[in-house]
Amino acid sequence: QVQLVESGGGLVQPGGSLRLSCASSGRIFSIHAMGWYRQAPGKQREWVADITSSGYTNYAGSVKGRFTISRDNAKNTAYLQMNSLKPEDTAVYLCNALADYGNRYWGQGTQVTVSS
């Protein structure tokens, strides 16, 4: 089992920045990739970005150039740096880990609200 705990969400004005963190514990050696998803009210969950164990990154088109995903293997933590935030970025952001045998694990989510 892998446990994930997100933090860093909050209220920010348009154009502002936030950094989300995702701390992992448990069978962390089994994690191959970590990612971020988001879900806005009344909408389907949307993939945002992911990063492999070797550091290869991928981004959704809607966030490319504004968001940066990274991971600190020594701290067992993944990050999502979000810049130039827009109201449409408002959502619950969830951390995801892809582990051995295709097992996926989710955090509880952290709310990000972009509003003036």
C-alpha cells in the first residue's frame, strides 16, 4: 500500500502562484510515476501532469508552460508549482501514484481556488 497526503492548496488571485506538495509513505519503492489530477465541481476528473521515477515529465495542454511538476526522491515528495493561475484552474487537486502491477493510489485532495 502507498499513502499520499497533499498540501499547499488555498485561495489565490488570478495571476498568482501556489505550490502543491504530495508526501508519500508506505511501499514507496514500488512507485513508478506520480501525477496530479484535478476535479472541478460538476466536471470529470482531469489529468494535469505526471513525472516518472527517472524524471520524465508530461503536461496537459491547458497547463503547459504555467505548471511544473517535480519530485524529491529523498523526501518521497512530489510537487506541483502553479504559476499564472486562472479562475478556470479552480478545482480539487489530487495526487496519484502508479505502482507495481498497475496499482494506483490517490490522496484525499487539496482545494485550489483562483478568484479576485
